Amino acid sequence: MISLRYHVVSIAACFLALAVGVVLGSTALNGTLLSGLAGEKKDLGSQVADLEAQRNALNARLADADAFAGSMGPKVVAGALDKRSVVLVTTEDARPADRDALKQLIGQSGASVTGEVQLTSAFADPEKADQLRDVVTRLQPAGAKFPTAGDSGTLAGALLGSVLLLDKTTAKPQSSGEELAAAIGGLTDGGFVKAGQEVKPAQLAIVLTGAQATGDGAGDRAATIARFATQLDRSGAGTVLAGDAGSAEGTGALGVVRADTSATSILSTVDNVDTSAGRVSTILALKEQLDGGAGRYGIAGNATAPAPGVANPDGN
């Protein structure tokens, strides 16, 4: 009996010793882990601080560069579009500040803005595409030839191109004043556009948009604006589609255009119109359009150069 008790006590003692060892070992291990984690936290904090400092320095450099572009912009574009005319088409998400800055720069280039037309959210709404298509078809001016493509963006580009842009060869109106008023009035009544007063035809057009589309039907909305701008370009002497860097993504209007070689061969795009440099590029791209050229300009990965006549830093 004593022997049995002895063994029970011995076993209990062994378990106690093992438990103590585990606790002590765990404590030592936890201390090592905590010490290591504290060191890693300190290192990460240092890295974050360094990255923030680099970001702030880059932002400061970008601000300085944009300020320089803003001050030099009027001199760069002076006379580039002398005695030319431009119609400005904006999407609903285009920033008013970008629009106003572009209008000022257009004037400094020697050109005049003949009118402004804003495309509403309904214009690119996939659920209202059939309605837009029907309105556009009914408003087709006499003698105007519309493309066989049946999508609403292309057809709307054909309609507005025929009334808002002058003939690329003769520089004369392609439609009558009554047809222009009917087209703008019909699209306004349908809730697809909002137009300023006294819109007149121009030689050139800028389609100003915002960032990439999001949510349900984002790709379809982007494609509608892309096809509209491309067809508008075919209707006159030149068009530039301008937006910010986000618009050059897959669900952005510029991204859709840049993924289509048939569109990029004729339509110029600028993806940093929210900067002074991008707005200067937009004016220079209009001049390039007049000369029969086209390009993809800005800072996005699918741009070919920062601006017309400026080589990419990587040499491409």
C-alpha cells in the first residue's frame, strides 16, 4: 500500500515538475516573442515614417512641377489654336474646376469656345440605352449619314457630331440651325443632356470626363462615353477625350478607348486633365488632331507619352 502511494506521489511530482517546466518555458518563449514583435513594430514604424517622408517629398515635387506647368501653360499653347473653335462636352462627373481651367486655356491658345453640352447620368445608363437610341434616330438631320453600328453611344456621337461640329473639309456647318436646336432640344427633353445658351458648331471638340465608372453596369457606361467620343471625332476635324488617371482603367472611358486600336488610331486621349500639365497636353493634342495625328497622353500605364512631342522617360 505504501509502495502504491509512493508511486502515485512520484507520478504527481513528475506531472507537477513538467507543468512548472512548461510554464517557465512558455514564459521565456513569450518573452522572446514579445521582444521580437516589439523590435519588428519599431522597424515597421521606422519604415512607415520613411515612406511618409518620401511621399511628402514627392507630393511637394509634383506640386512644384504642376505650379510650373500652370505658369508656363499659357505660353506653351499661345497661338496653337489661333482662330479655331472648340465645343466642350462634359459628363456629369467631370469636375467644374477642370472645365473652367480648360476653357481659360482654350482662350489663351487663340481659340474660342462655341458652346457647352453636359451629358447627364441617363446618357450612359444601360437601362436607358434603347430610349436614347430611339430619340437619336428620330432627331437625325436630313442628309446626315449615321453609322450602321446600333449602340446608343455611337449613334448619339453621330447626331451631336453632325450638329455640333463643322465639316472637316469645308469648315462649314453640317446641319441647319433648326436641326441643331431640334437635336439639343430633343435630347434635353429626354433627360440625356443639358446645354448652355447659344451653342454653335465648332471645328474641334473636347469630351471631358471624370474618373472610372463604378458599380453595376460600369463597363457599359464607360463604353457608351468611349464610343460617343470616338464617333464625335469622326464627325469633325478633331476630338480629345480627357479625364483623370482613374478614367484610363478598365472601367473608365479612356481605358475602353485605349483598348481599341481602331479608336486610338483617330481619337486622342489625355488621362491627367486634373493637372495643369494635363490640360496643356489636351490643347496640344487638339492641335495634333488638326494636323491629322492622334495619341495617348498622360501618366497612366497605357499612355504612350506625357504630351504630344514629348518622349516617354523609358524611351518608348
